[in-house]
Amino acid sequence: MGRREKDFLIGFERAAILTRRVLASPPTYMTAQAYVEDVVDLHADSEDLVSRGLVVGCLAALGKG
């Protein structure tokens, strides 16, 4: 497995950790889904493969990917 694939999988792993934590303890100022959608919006245009993995993982957690 190359560096690019590893970076993407690191981002995907971070998305899994993030969504698990947000669903277990949602923020008080917005829904867990809105929070994860904001994370997607923040990272959607990134060229970084870790960020791309994060976006794809978050979208998958929301059932949109």
C-alpha cells in the first residue's frame, strides 16, 4: 500500500472516530448530523488525501457516500 492510500485511510479512520464521539456525545448547540456536515463542508475542497478520507468517511457515516 502506497503513501497516498495510507493517507486516505488515516482520514477515513479519523472520520470514524469523530462520528462515533459526536454521536455518543452530541454538541449542545447543534445536532450531531449538522456538526458532521460542517466538518465535510470545511474539508470538501482540500487537496490533502487525509482530508479527503475524512470527508468520504463522514459522508458514509451520514449515509450520503
